[in-house]
Amino acid sequence: MLIRRHQKVVILGAGLMGRMLGLQMLRAGHPVSLHDAAGPDADGAAARVAAAMLAPLAESAITEPCVVRMGQYALERWPVLLGQLRHPVFFQRAGTLIVWHRQDRAEAARFEGLLRSTQDRVPGLPPLQTLDALGVAQQEPALAQRFHQGLLLPGEGQLDNRGLLQALLIELQAEGARMHWNSPQTPATFERDEDSFVIDCRGMGARPQWPGLRAVRGEVIRLHAPEVSLARPTRLIHPRYPIYIAPKPDHVFVVGATEIESDDNSPASVRSTLELLSAAYTVHPGFAEARILELNTQCRPTLPDNLPRMRRCGPRSVQINGLYRHGFMISPAMADVAMAWLTQGDSTLAERLGVTLEEPAPSQPPLTEAI
């Protein structure tokens, strides 16, 4: 156990992980204060721009089985966590639909092979369902006669990322957390405060203290498309610009996919914007009359192996980082692992899910010459 009972907890970074852990610490009886470099709207957090899809099998094409297991775990935890909030948050588990155009069937076959390999390696995943043209039409009537084949990944889901961030903020304030906005801090600020334990959840803000942390840029478009109705997140397979389309309430759609190794947080490029919008239009022509609500960029905090981890960096501080593009998909798992490890000294859940917990290297005694 690293945190004493009722010890003060200081959380750096009030993005998704910071807010979730802050609330859990409060409910465990710890006084909590949060410091964030930006304001209460989470403008500086990657979580504000995300599509918030909860799709462990779909994401397995680009990640490791441990992340898939975290995603499985989180899918069951999200309804419990959301049910504890005062304000409702949009959440659904209607599955993920994968479609492709005929000329991309070879890429689709490769993608399906990756998913089936994951199902062989990770027990408990619902089996994917292959769809013909009729099956696609039955699952998504709006796509009838547009796609001749598809895959349905049952049980996967999504939620409203901004609604969740706001609901967590309301909960933190109601539970008595002390919020410090426009307050960029580092763990070093609290080194002399022996009464406080620091949890660093700053994402890219922790780069100076975590060598190897890098940014992966993504570009995301939010559209209002009254002429389009989709019941679930839909992914279009394409060898150069695969995209996802996540339908939110009131005919708002989040469209994205770009992955660029860069810490450039400037506005989206013309090329990326054209490719995302063109691909969305090929999924449904109703997107031609959609209105562009926002065109956003985000830099996701990513470690060299693209996997998340927690590390102890002092007697009264830990860092949590590297959630990459899987923040909403795995954050309940990471939060539960952190709570068990920090408050009970229990690493059982971390071992079961494959979350890396790093302890400081033991200091070496000085070498002495033999006399």
C-alpha cells in the first residue's frame, strides 16, 4: 500500500484519468485536490476530442491482447460507474459495424484475420458475425444496397465523452474536491509536503518527467447530419484512410482515424480533412449536406510500445500515462488497478489484465575496494 488511510491526494491533470481517479479517491475517504494547466472544460485534454468508442475487438487490429482484456473489463464497469453519477451520460452497447467497398475486400480479409486471431488468444470475446448485403441492411437500414459485406462485433459500445467529463466535474465538486484551474504543476512542487500523495495524470504534460513519452496526432471532425441515421459506430476499411463514424445524440457524428507521429497541435491539414470527409461521404451520401461543427486536433500521450503503464517515481508519487488512443476504452480498468495498488498494495487485477506497474530500480550500494 502506497497511500495511507485518509491521506491527502494531489492529482495533476484533470482530464479523463484525473477526474475518474479523483472521484474514486474521494469516495475512498481521501481529501483530493486537482491541478490542471487549462480550465474546467478540459480544453487541454485529449479526452475532449475523442470519439469515446469502447471497441476492444475492433482495436485489437492495432494493439496487444492486454489492451483488449482491459477493454473487456471496462465494458462491464462503465454501466456501474455511470450509474453512480448524478447526471446521465449517453452510453450504448449496440456493437461495432465494419464495412468496406468491393475494391478493398483484400484489406478486409486481412483485418478479419487479425480479429479472429485475437478471439483465439483472448477468451470471452463475443464471436464476430459475418454479414452479407441483407445482413448489413438489417443492422443499418441507412446503408442498404451500399455495402455487400460486413462484420458485426457484438457487445462493443461508445459513450458521450464531453458529457462524461462534465458529469465527473459536477460529481467532484459535489463531493468536495478542491479544483485548481490554470495551475500547471509538477510532482516536484509537492516533494516537501509529506502529508500529500501525488498522482500524475498529465498526459503529454508529463513529457519532461517521463523520457520516451511521445505524441501521436489525430484529427477529428464533428458533424451535424440530420439526413443520416446510424445505430452504432461504423468503421470503413480502406488501405490508406480507414475511418470511424461514431453517432452521438441529435444526429451529431464524430469522424476520425488519422494517426500521425507528431506533437504538432496546429489545425487539421487540408489533406486529412478531405480524406475524412470523402470517406464519410462514401459511407452515406447524406453527409454531403452535413454541417461541420468542429474540426479538431489532438495529441495522444503514447509510450514506445503503445501500451499504458503506472510507475512509482518516489515514496509519495506515481505516474499514470500512455493510454494512447484507448483512453475511454481502458480508463475504468486503469483506475481500478490504480486504486487496488495504491490503497491496498494489491497487484492482482494488474496482473490479470496485463497492466505494467513499475517500481523504482533499487539503489546500488557503493562499491568498496577489498582491503
